[in-house]
Amino acid sequence: MLTFTALALASTALLCGTTTEAKSIPRRNLPWNSNPLKAKTALLSRNTIPESFINATRGDPSTVALHIDTSDLSARNDTAPYLYGLMHEDINHSGDGGIYGELLTNRAFQGSNVVYGTLPEFSGSLIVGSENPIVPWDPVITGWGAIGDGVRLTLDKLHPLSDALTTALQVDIPLNATGEVGIQNFGWWGIDVRPQQYNASFYALQNYPRNPNDTATTFTLSLRSNLTGEVFASTQIPDTHLPYINYTQYSAHLYPNVTAPDSNNTFAITMDGAANAGKTFYFDLVSLFGETFKNRPNGLRKDIAEAFYEMKPTFLRCPGGNNLEGVSPQTRWDWKKTIGPLINRPGRPGDWSYENTLGLGLMEYLEWCEDMEIEPVLAVYSGFSLDVYGQSGPSYPPDQMQEIVDDALNELEFCMGDTSTYWGSLRAQYGHPEPFNIKFVEIGNEDWFSTTYPYRWAAMYNGLKAVYPNITYISTAYNENTLYNISIPAGEMWDTHHYEEPSYFLENFDFYDNWQEATNNTGVGVLLGEYSAIQIDTYSGVVNYSFPADVHIFYPSLVSAIAEGTYALGAERNPNTVKMSSYAPSLQNQNWFNWTPDMITFDANWNHTVRSVSYWQQWLFAHYRGTQTLPVTNTQGDFNPLFWVASIDVPKNQIYLKVINTLNASVPLSVDITTTCSGVNGTMITADSLDAHNTIENPNAVTPKSFTLDANQSGNGTFSWDVPKWSITVLQFDL
């Protein structure tokens, strides 16, 4: 994401009701571009109602006539193959409690949440609230509850499961216990229960003085309603003699045959009270997975992953994002701590105020790409971390950068090395002997917040390029910082981020026209790594990252999709410059969020997963991507309020004309193509209001709708149509 301090404080204000002062993200300087769209069009008044207009829209519904040339093959360009990818970092509980398939919260007592804020006597931000009231980030029992009268739950440091997982849950059964006793986990704000296989596991140990005769224990595992107590599924692990010294892992399957009426459900491990009276047990790494995407162990939550997969993405940028950098160098996302058995993954304080389990680690990200048949864009730590104080965090000095370079080289060896290498053999040991293929490496994240990226970029780029010359390297800064420009070599890329008002995206539709030549960046590509419409048009045009309710866009709406789609058209028509793109953020847990808007929202209940209008815009453009661009001449009219781009899918023999109407009135469109067409059909996203958006109650309020039109043939292919107001359309001409 963008400014860590501003966003963390904004999230604090949203979640905790505190007042903070947010900072604006610096905008990229545009010295080479006088913005001809803005200069030559009569903009609608700034006094217009934001819900009715996009201010940068030209109020002219005159006819637009387009000529699409299919005969001049030299005028075509290959389309960019990596538009419409995915970006993921663990923000908004999008990883733990989100796409990572673990259903239990606080499964291994690794840490807790904090709240950032400001105090009048101090500069910068501080931790002003902590779930653990004594030591911020330290373990808590949140998410767990006792079953049975008098059952006592405490945290235990004397019986660690491993060097990484050092806190266990101690369960004391009272001497007079009867009936059912045990523990229950409430999940990530609930547990979805439906007919499927649930895989449960846990590590357990018993206390010797309280059971010296080692009497057996029968565990009952169950999924049950937290409201009614109804048991949806249960199974037993009978006659278990627990160890005293080394933990044993136990596992079982649960098969509910009904769908629970809601997600207010728990997972329980229970025992007979009378048979276990006076005993003490220790539990750790208690886990529950439902069915995962592609049935991958330790995999992705199926419904969310399928939504991504159905979008037809081309890549995954991971693991972020600010979450890569850490709130200190010591707590950065250290890839070495995210691989191997879960008992060896210690967790870490995440950059977004909650603990990361590291269950979604490097291997899981790579397998995510493998299962979706997409390319990983691997972000590597570049020696700069954020800080609780603010975004100007610490950087590794030049004389220590080699250790950061070496760490990234080891990470690439883990990904790509054969089994004769140290790290490649470790990858094989962890279940993937075949090397992964890494084509893209991003060096850091939003490093223009620091003053040190010039020497860090040089050290990282030169060190990695020398060993892996065929990888494309992506710089996270170019000219955003007024103190320096990064000189990006030809063949490499620049990752640029934009969270803006709708008018920004219309006004910058042509931003990448001739960008390489105008900025002397010959051969340099662009990754539109994060972008979305974040607030409605305002008089100032300055984004307020404290998310004021009167202007902030909390859920992607039609105005978001129209603005973002227009920006995407500008990218599509410049495939030699804009190589990759991804909306961000991608996911939002409705129960905890640091940032809005987000492409997909969800909670524990699969039925509440909502694909936003922005998702459907990405879906639509990703599904209709030609193999070559086609030259389009506007013989009548100009860009704005219609925006367009054309491509041809040579193998399918189809032409795609993407057209967006940003005006609140229909615009006549005439198209002639230098070939005959056998038919025309279209797919459109539109609604009666720019504020229209999808919700849990109405998840399909704004979705793509297909329609068929007749092509009026007269020698060459000709076609006329009134483009509806506020619409995003793909017209498919069958040749």
C-alpha cells in the first residue's frame, strides 16, 4: 500500500474512533505532459454533484465515428501479456483470516493486535493501544473459550511446542468436573460450515503431576453453533495416552451433512469431565481447514481463490506491499521464516497492526501462482523498513547492503535452484523438487518514501542481475521523491501506484502516450502495480487519507470502475510501455479493515463474499484481451466522454472494441472496419447511478451483462449504436 503512517492512522481512526492527521501521497511530476485532454475539453463545473458527474467528463454527447484498420499489419503491436494481474499483501486480514485457508484464529498464540496513534507530547506515531496490555504484540487468548464449569485457560511458556512457537494454551480441568469439558475456537469472526471435508489437527501434551498414572483421554472434535449449540459434525480420537515430554500431533476429519444457517459457529475439542477431572493439558497449533483451492494442503480458501481464478489474472505480486518491509528491519517479512513445517514458523508483527502467522509463506505464494497458472512477481526486501514513528524508517547503510543482496540471492536460489544447491534441496525437502520459474523481481516497495533508494537500488540491481541476468527487475521508485530520480536500465520496469479521484484517471488516460521518449526512459516498462479510485471528485483534487465519510469511496462503485477502466484503456493502447497492471488492494475482511475500497470483500460466511464493480471491470477486460492492438482513427468526434481501444485476437478471428462512456447521457457511435463481420455481440457494465455498488444483500447489482446486436454490413463492416450513459462495454466483432 501507500503511506504506512497515514494509512495506519486512518485505520486506527476507523476502528478505534481516534482522531489523526493524515498526509497526502506525493504525486508524480508531469513536466513533459501538458495534459491535452484537460486542456482541450470543456470540463463540467466543479459545482456539479459528485454522484451525478465525473468532473473531468466533457459534456458533449455528439456522435463519435471510428475507423478500425485491419489491413495494415505494420500498424499493429503485440498486446501486453501481463495486464490484469493480482497484488496481495496481508492487509485488511486478507491473508490470515482471508485467502489463507486456516479457519481458526490465534491458532498458535504467536502475537496480538496493536493500535497506532499520536500523543500531544511526542512527535510521530506511537503504539497507543494494545490487545496485550503489558507487552504490545505479545500473545493473548483472544479467540478461545472454555467449555465446562470451572475450566481454566491460561497461556503457558514452560512447555513450548518448538523454538518458533513458544507459547501454548494450558487447560486445567477442575477436580469436581462433570459433563463436557474442553476448549473452543470462534474462528475468524465465525466459521463457515457446509457439506465438505474439514481437516482438523492439533498438538497436545499433558502435565505429569496431574495425571501420573497416564489414564487415557478420548477427544471429541466438533463443529457447532455458537448460538444454539447444535452440533453439525463430530468425530473422536479415542483412548489417547498423551506424552509428557514431546508434543504429539493428532488429526481427524469432520464431515457435516448440512449447511449452517450462519457463520456464528465454533470448533471444539472436548473430553468427559469426570474421566479427566484434575488433569492439565497443553495445546498448540490447533488448526482447521475446509476444502482448499485445487485441494492444496495448507492452501487457499476456496471461494476467494476461485473468484481470483475466474478473473483470469496473469500474475501475482507478492508478498506486498508495506507488509514486506516490516515496522522494523528485525520484523520484516523474512522469507526464511515463512518456509518449512508450520511449527518452525514463528509469526511476526505485521505492518497492519495485527500478527501474521506466516502460514501463507513463500512456498504458498509460489504454489498459488502454480495452481492459477500465473507468473509470480516476487518482491524482495531491499534494506528499508517502515517504523512505528512514521514512513521515514531505517535503511541499511551502504557497507551492509551486501547481506541484503545475499539474502535475496538465497531466496532466488530457494525458488529456482536445482536440488544440487543448498536452498534448492531445501525446497525439494519441503515438497517441491521442481524449480519455480521467476521472471520478475520487484526490489522493495514504494522506496520513494526513503532517501536511500539510489544506493540500495544500485546494490540490489547489480548484485541480482549479475547472477540472474534473464529476470526483469522492477524499481519501486522513479521520480516521486523530489531529491532524486532513479535511472532504470532499458528492459527493466517501474512500479507506479495511484489512489486517486475519478477525474485523475480520465485526465491521465493518455499519460503513457510517448512516455518513454518524453522522459528519456527508452526501453523501460511500467507496472501499474496499485491503483483505484479512492474518493469522489472534490474541489481541491487532493486525496484525504483519513477517509472522510462525505467523499471517501468505501466500496468500489460504478464511478470507480468507469474511472479505473478508462485508465486501463490508456494502458492497453500503450503495450510497449505499460507491461503489467493490478488493482489494489485486492481483499477486505468486513470485520477488520485498514484500507478501503477493495476489489473483493468477505467475511467467514462464503455466501457473503462480494465481487465489487471494480472486480467485474478487471474481469471484463481480462476476458477480452486481443493478441494485437489495432489502429483506430476517429473520423468524427474525440476522446471524452467516450474512450476506446481496439485489439484483435488472431487465433479466434475476433475484434474487441472496448468503449467507456463517462457521460450521464448516451453517445452515438459509428464504427467501420476494413473487413466484413459475421456478427456483433457485446458485454456491458452499467447502472442508473454512479454510486451503484454490490453488497452482501445484492451481490449482483452491477455485473457484466451480455447482449447481441446486428452488424449493418455495406461492403466493409459498419456498425452504429448508441453507447448508454455511464457504461463499460466490450464489443466483439466476429470476422
